[in-house]
Amino acid sequence: MFMSISTTGSAGSPATDLGFLLHKHPDKVQRFATSHGEAHVFYPEAGDEVCTAALLLDVDPIALVRRGRGKGRGGSPDFALAQYVNDRPYAASSLLAVALRTVFRSAMKGDCPARPGLADRPRPLRIELPAVPANGAGEGGGPELVARLFEPLGWRVEARTVPLDEAFPQWGGSRYVRLALASESVRLADALQQLYVLLPVLDGAKHYWVAPDEVDKLLAAGEGWLADHPERALIARRYLSRRWSLTRAAMERLELARLAEADDRTPEEVDNAVDDRPLEEDRPDSGERPGVSGPLTAEAVDPTVVPDGPKPPSLAEQRRAAILLALRETGATRVADLGCGQGELVGELLKDARFTAVLGLDVSARALQAAARRLRLDRLPERQAARVTLEQGALTYTDARLKGFDAAVLCEVIEHLDLPRLPALEYAVFGAARPGAVVVTTPNVEYNVRWESLPAGAVRHADHRFEWSRAEFRGWAERVAATYGYAVELRPVGPEDGEVGAPTQLALFRIAPDAPDAPALPGTPALPGTPTTPGTPTTPGTPTPEGGDPR
């Protein structure tokens, strides 16, 4: 297998800087051992104006067969002579990708201590590979597949199908292409990482068993470019040899990385909907009563009340009951639980046959996995499973998947957003998705004084960006209703205190019969494709927490 990397230079930036980037001296021929043969690095030309580095991988066919042991294309013959007559030693594949990582490991990391800052700058690059498999396997192949993979990354692609035999053109083309890539905007480290991933993708096979750690390799090599690639699903599927469980895990992590980058947050910050504590733990926002462990009950408001009979429902259970009551009042049959977490409400919706379609949407892949386990989706009867869908997505982006539902639920969701991001959610749900009804619940900050376990001024959950008083929530709900053509009704949830109200507040929005189309919100991005950070300013009139604390 052969590959060359060329660059041009000038007096201020000589082309021989390529040697510093690759950590290979232009005046030397170097040899490296790989698991299936020897890799040689040499420079056919090295000058200030043009410099070319070549990688020649000399594969040992016998070692390829012996170490394959019947696995992969190297050891699993399609016909009797495949062990001796095959393309593995000659066409760029996962063998060359492994050699790239072995020989150019430091270059792929972007390390260049001899010339600080050199690796961070893109430079003119031309990469040539005389024989690259471009096997479609039912997904399109040839030069078209090469273009789909490389052009979105900023490469100019020259891909020509290699004929089966130049002496007999009537035989047609082979599955191989002669490939040349050119760019002035790609860093060398990124180019090597892209080749490491995309060469096996083009081939559609690997010479070794694809284990679960291949997902980590894919995401590490694809950092910074794979999450936004329009063909990321095809790349993940083919890189992981169509192992569907691994592909699903990779796609979930890629989507999380994409959403986190769009929100200028780390994936860990976004994927925080699941912790190590049990579900429905006794904490203030799930049912604790002031100063007493256990569920919130009437005696929490009046200590003279002596509990008698069965254990009363927790606040979380009362909240779900209030939401279900509101949904039944609207007559909704298709419901979207936006920010579904671990699927508690989705499970309650599935118990009621009137809800024929239920969507659970959450930004957290871990939460969706927990929801799938909680709902036992893999064990549900076919008709029951057809009623529910779990999807990953962010509520601050318009999303075509949210359209067409009779009702949407935002159960304890809005307080997890930074206030400047709230108008984007408002438009995505009330403006773009525009269900017939929306149910919103959020904590009542006035009630926090009734929990002795909460320090003064603290919020009920570490991830809450704010908590509103009843007046603030009413102001927000009425503004949203007026803006998007809804009527709104506010209700308390949980035992009411004559002084501070109920622990949870609920707003039921119903679309007005004569409501005009929702107003556009400039700057709100759409989820399909590559999202951009909305940067939507806080809409005038949006209430802020008491004291102006942005939490």
C-alpha cells in the first residue's frame, strides 16, 4: 500500500516544515514494524517550495492469513485461493489506517514541540492514494461515496475508478478508485485523523474483530469533525462493521457532543439527567416534607395532623397525576414528553390506552437508556411498543419531530435552562412545534422555606438555573400565551400552604381557536443539519429569580 502527502511552501514557511509536523526527517528513510508487515517512510522530494512524504506499507500476506485466524477478510476466504490472491496487501484499508496511527502517532495528536504553533495552522496539502476500495455494499460506492465522505470536510476530491483491466475496457471498472485530496484549510493532524477513520469506512471491512472499544477510537479520532458530518450515521455504521449495538452507542454519543457544542457546554454538563442515586429519592423536588424524611403529606403543612392509613403519594407522583388530569381534559391522544428524563411520565402515559402515541425526548443519552430499561422496551408487546418512541434532542432548537402532537409536556424542565436560552425553547415548542396544548410544571420558590433541609436562598436541585415565585411564573406564562396565541390556566400541585402556596405550580396552555400563526423568532436555529448557537437574547418581560440570581 502506498500513500503520499505533499505540501508547498514559501520563504517564510518552507515546505520542509512537513518533516517537523510528521516527526520524520526528510533526509532519512525510516522503517517501522506493524502487526502485519513493515511500514517505510521516505521523502521522494524535499525542498523549500515542494515537499512530499511517502508511506509504503509492505504487508506480509502469510502473517495476514495466520493472524486473521478465520476472522475478517484477511482470514475468511470468499473462494479457495483468497488466502493467496486477494487485495489486502495492496489496497488502502484498515491495515493502512493502523499503520498511520503507528507511524504518525504524534502528528495525529498535533504535537510539534520543535516548532510551537506550527501544527495549529492549516497548510496546503495534497494526499494521494493509488488504490482505495470504495465498496458500496448497498449504500452507494465509487467516486460518489468518496466525495460524500471527504468534501464536507473541506477537501477537493479527485476520484477516478480504476478499470478492471486497461487492456480490456469493455470489462468495466473495478471497486477501486485512484484518490487525490487537496485542501488549504485542513490541518495535517485533522487530515490524518480523517484518513484513519474514513479509509476503513470506504472499504467497509476491517482486518480485525470490532470490539466495543472501537467506539472510543472512532469518537477520539472524529473529535471536532465527525459530530457535524452529514454522513456521520453511515461513517459510524461502516467503521463499526455494521454492529448495530455499537453503532447506536456511537450515534448517541455523537449527538450528545453535537448538542453540547452548540450550547457551548461540555457533554458531561449536558448529560446530567441521571445520577447514581435511586429514582424518586426523597429530596425536596420529589416528595420530601419539611424537616421530616419521607413523602410530602398534609401533616407537613399542619404538624398536628397524625398520619393514618396508607402512605400518601409523593410530590412527584402528585405532579404526574396533575399532568395526566390536564392531558385528559384536553382530549389529547398524541403526547410528547419533552425532557422526559428516565421515563417516569412516559410510563404513566402508556398505562392509559387513550394515549395512542407517546414521544419521550431528552438531551441526555444516559437518561434515554435508563428510560428504555425502566419501560422494558425490549419486552413490550408489539402493539404496546409501537405506541412509544424515545429520541435524543435539545429543546432550544426547532425540530420537525415535535410537530403533529396534540399535547406537549415540560415537566420540571424550564428551570434547568439559563434564562437567556428560555426564549429559544418557547419558540421551539410554542411557535414551531405548536401542539394544541402544553403542560408546564416548575417549582414554586416561595415554598422552599418549608423545607428545613434547604439552606436559605438555595434551589431544590444543583442544576436549577432559577426557581420562580407564583407571580413570576404567572407573568411568564401569560406573556408566552399572548405571544403565541394560547390561553393559559394556572394550577397548584401538592398540598397548599395559606402563606406560600403549593410546592409545584402548573400551567395548562390551550391554543386559541382564532389564534394567528406563531410569530417568527429570528436567530433560533433548526435542529436538522449543523446547529449554531442561537444567542437569543432574553425576551423583554421575562421574569428573573428573586435577587437576580441567574441560577
